[in-house]
Amino acid sequence: MTFRPNTSCCKLDLAARRSDLRWRCQAFLTLSLLLLIGAESLVAQGTNDPAITRQPASGIAAQGEGFGFSVEATGTGPLTFSWRRNNEPLVSATNRFLTLVNLTNSNAGNYSVVVSNSLGSVTSQVATLTLIGTPRTVLTGTVTGDSKTVVPVFLSANGRESRLVFTLGFNTNVLGNPTFQPMVTNESATFDTNRAGQGVVSGAIQLPAGSMFAPGRQEIGRIEFDLLTGTNPLAAGLFFTNVDLTATNVAFNTNNQALVLGTLVPPQVAPLTLSPGLNRQSGLFDHRVRVGYAGTFNLTNVNVLIRELGNDSRTNAIRVYNAAGVRTVGPDAEGFFEILPFVSAGSLAPAETRDLTLEYYVSDHFTVPSPEYLVETTSPAPVQVPASAIPLNITTNRFVDGTFIIQFPTRRNYRYFVQYGPTLNDVMNSSTNARVVVPGVDGTGHALQWIDNGPPKTISPPVQGSRFYRLLEVPID
């Protein structure tokens, strides 16, 4: 009798060797069982296809910065990685990490990675890298003052910043005795006033280890100054500077790597009345706002952008009646753009202010608009009226309560532009002193009224006898 499958290890030929045989057979069975278990274990390990356990994350960065993607995966090794941008393989991008440096617009796009082993491959979800021309920015907010002047400091973050350092200059003939109040939870803040007598202060905000500022604009602190008696807080002469080499304007990520940081002292806008009010003469809601500038440079053109208008009770959109056009704003920290109506406040010099009247058309004449205002600086857009424009007479022109009211007949499918100037000759000959008001007014087939209530329609509030008008009619294409 023999024991199979391996006859060489156990052969029954002598009764005297039964005990030895029993030991040999048990040893063989144990070894065979271990070999079988080992084989099953190898098969189980061999079925581990690659699987992604942590996907690459989208992000936003500024030109000139660096950015990194990463992926985590499991599976039988060795694992290989192949990164792609817009479905095209990236040469030499074969690690779990993809590091991009000195970013340009060509680096923007959709990134993914293919993880492979001998048993198969898997492709990650797409992660989008958005590039912005302007990096994260530290900027001042609305400067207010009485005996004290408060200068809010904001950070427009993209979600990668852990530490921020800034240096702000100011006019010592207007402001003095600066102090700093941080506005960020759980931060570590320092404020250096050693050079305050020379008009320079420095601040630093450090978040806890591993923490980052949330994407978007947020107030990080407030600098409070004494306002010298008889001075204007908008004459503060604010400017961010890198003159202090120990505390330049820079942000850092959680790995303490420096990030590009823009600086800005923007013009500011503040309502002069709590909310818009219905003008029964025009049927529009008027809102008076004031635009001012506490910086040090002449601004060639300032736009006020309007958002959050919503709908009235009839579900019709509330619109800016005297908007000069629309502007595309963004992307924000999440990569979104907005298209917003705007009015132009014109040029602003340091410490200058200009009052504007925003007009809102509300179809139910009842719902009060609740606008939110933003400001931007741009190059002025030239106003061009087609050469086909036909000059028309104005039937009514009267001065009432600080405004000129102009009335004229209209035709459907025509647009009407008001031209004005300081003399009749300027208007009739379209001299350089003559200006054209935007936007134009679309004809209805009936007589329309147009009200000159000053900026932003015209460059200054009207004064009786100081302004002459002419009407230009243009076919609507």
C-alpha cells in the first residue's frame, strides 16, 4: 500500500516502522496544507487591482506661483503613475506627486492621473487648476474717521495661505498712534510700530499649524489711528510698501513656502442714504452713494459695480437703469465669474470724493432694491456714437430742484443719446468740451423724460444756466 500523491516520502513495507510512518505522513499532510494555504494567499494578493483612496484636489493659483497635485492609491506593487492635463500625458510626470512651478496660463486645465500595476489600471477624478492674473491680495477696506480713524485690512485668499505679513505706509500729518486689532479666530498676531513716526507699520498673522485661510475675502484685522484735528481721513495717504526688508508683503503656505501676494488700496464706496427711495418724478428708485480714495496715486477711472439686486414682487429682475454697461468679475477663490452692471465715477485723486446717484427700475414700483456695491479701477472706455446719428431738437428743458429735466419724442427701434457741454457752440460743433451720456435710451414711440442729476450720468451736478444739451438719434441694428 502506498500513500499518494508523493510515494517517495512514505512507503509501507515493515510493521515495525508504523510509528515513524505515522509521523512522516502527518509531516507531509502539514507541509501540503501549508503549501496549499500559501498558494491561496498568493492568489488573493495577485487580485489586488489598483484603487485610488484619495483623489487629486482642484485649486486656484496665481501666475508665477507653484502648485501641487497628489494622489493616494492601493494595490499590488509596484504601482506606476502617469499624470495628464486635458487628457494629454505629461512627460516625466510619473510620481504620486505632481509639482508645477512658475505657473503661466498654459498650466491651467483639467488634471488626472492613471495608476497602474501588472493587473490593470484606474484613472482618477479630474482636478481643475484655475489660473488668475492677480494673486491673493492684501487690501484696505472703507476708511472711516472722526476723532479716530479705522483702516480695515482684508485678505482676498485662495485657500492656500497660512501666514501673512504686510507693511502699510500712511501720512503722519493726518494719522498717528496706530494700534492693531486682529479679527481672525485662533491666530497669532504681531504688530510692529517701531517706525510709526516715519509713517510705516508692519503686521503679521499666523494661523495654527496645518490651518489655512478660507477662500475669499475676509477681514484679518483693523488698524486704528488717532485722526489729527481738522484733517480728512481720506487724506490718509495709505500705501503698501516693501521698503521694510524685515517685513515685506508676502504670504506663506503650511510648508512655509512664500506665495505671491498682491497689494491694493482701492477706492471706496459708501451709501449716503440707508436704502434707495422712489423718485416720483422719474418713477425710478434713487440711491445716493459716495466714492472716495484714501490712497496716494491718481486713478484714471473708477467703476462702481452693483450686485445682489434680485427680483421684485412680480418676479421681474430689478435692473440698474443708468448702468454704463456690464463687467465680468472674477474668478473668485472658487473659480466662478460674475457679470455685473456698472456705472463710472470717472477719475479720482487722493482724498477726493464724488457723489453718485444710482437709478433702479423696479416694475412693481414697490420693492425696495438692496444693492451691494463693489469698486474697481480700469482704463476709461471711450464713448463712440455712430456717424449715422441724427441731431434732434429737445422739446422741453427745465431746471427743477437741482436737476435738469429734458423731454423729447421718440420712435420705436431707435436709441437716443444726450450730448451736453458748457456752451451752445460746444454742443452744436461736438467740440472736445462736449460729452455724450451713456447709456442711451431706447425709444418707445412716446415722449420720454431724461433727468440730469449729476454723476454718474454727467461729470458734475448741474447748475442752472451752466449746461446745454442736444439729442442724437441712432437706429437700433
